[in-house]
Amino acid sequence: MASARMYLITRCILISLIWKSSLALLCLPCDESKCEEPKHCSGAVVLGICGCCSVCAKQKNESCGGVYGLYGTCDRGLRCVIRPPLNGGSITQYEVGVCEVPQLVMSDGQGLRGY
């Protein structure tokens, strides 16, 4: 009985370690000769997730952020907005957001878009 419990505990620990390591990002040394030139960008060009190759900046209503910023960076004048989960859960740095024009909130609670 004790050995079965120890086996189960050990197995749970190993699974959690493997799960955590699967969320790791591996960026190889930068070799710009392997980078493709971004095509048909609607806005600016920014560095990709590993900081080596150029990619198109995300535009209004496009996905952004996420784990390690996998979904990209918003263009100038936009902000990656992460909405709280509908189930009432908390926000972490891993959620995917949407690029939006920032909203300036006045002291009366009213907002101004694109200040």
C-alpha cells in the first residue's frame, strides 16, 4: 500500500515537471539569413518572439500577447488588451489579448478613444 502511494506521488511529480517544461521557449542563436522578409504588412515591422527575425506588427482587433508573446506585438498606437475570463478567474501573463486603440478614462468614468 505504501509503495503504491509513493509510486503515485512520484508519478504526479514527474508529470507536473514534464508539463511545466513543455511550456518552455527555445530560441536558437540568431541567424538572419534564415529569416523571411515580412510581406504585405499593414503597419510597422517589429522583431519576432526571439528578437531575431522581423514580423508584421499586429493590427486592430488581431490577437496579441499570450505565452512568451507568441501571438505577437501590437502596432504603434495600439495596446494589447486582455479581458478578464468570463468564468471570473484571474488574469495571468499567459492570456491572449486583442490589439485595441487605448482608451483614456476621465475622472468622471467616461472614456475617450485614441487620445
